[in-house]
Amino acid sequence: MQRIPTEILNLPGIEVEDYTDVAGQLILNVEARTTAAICPRCQQTSHHLHQNHWYLARDSSISGRTVFLKINRRQCKCQTCGKPFSETLNFIGNRCKQTDRFAQSTVQQVLHSDIHNVALVNDLTDEEVWYQISSIKRCNILVHPFRNRTEYFVDEVMETACGLHNFRLTHRQLKAA
């Protein structure tokens, strides 16, 4: 474990195992500290590791440097139902290419600017920024005014989508705890 990078990363339950500097970008190899996972089908605790799945996800910058997390999302096999499942990580959704806090930061920037400029600042494409807005990662966006740049956009649809997404994230956090 790398103690200082783990403290700087500030993700509870996650340890930085190693880090590399590639062309001015930090790549942090991270793993969860837990040794067990809860099966989403039968809610039983499993200690049986089935496979390791490594993938890269974008995180918030550190000291102005782009940060990618090389995440080991372990796949376990349930002893009760016999089905494999991936562990739940509370800082990133399933199949997401960015952490929740990076997505939240991006959406907050869009609230005060526009999609194209936020994409340029964060070295993203307009489509990636739009994806982050459409998934509304833990943003409490209904508390803030949404500066809509698209004509005829219905605010009630956005409120409903945000409410459903926030409910899903809350439910996911409660299951992981």
C-alpha cells in the first residue's frame, strides 16, 4: 500500500497499491480493502474470488494533473446461488468510465458554463460531458439552477430523471453499507 497517495485520493475503503506517471498523467492502481462482497441476487456474503477485472476510470485532478484510476473490480462467486457477480464500489457506478465525484465536478462546471467549454477544460469530448449530465452522478442538481442551452427542453423531465437517479444511488449506497 502507498500511504500518501491513499490519503490524497481520499476514497474510504480504497487503497492505492501503486502509481505511475505517464506523459504528465497519474495512473493510480487501486483496490478495495474488503475481502468479501454481497451477492446482489441472494444478499449472502461471499469470500470466494472468481476473477479480477482491471479497467481505467477518470478521477478528479490532483495538483492540476489528470488522474486515472486503474481499478480492480473483483468478481466473486456466490456460494449460495452459484452465480458470479462483481463487487460494488461506492465511488463509481457499474460500467462507468469516470468516478462519481469527477462526474459531479463536470456537471457543476456545466451549470456555470456550457458543454463545449467544459469539455475543452477537462480534455473530454462534448459527448462524454453530455453523458455525465444525462446520468447526473450524485449532484443534488435540483438545488441549483440548470442553465439550459437547448431550446424547448422540458424541466420536468430533468427533475424526474434526477429524482430517479438520486433514488438509485441512495439505494446502491445503502446496499453497499
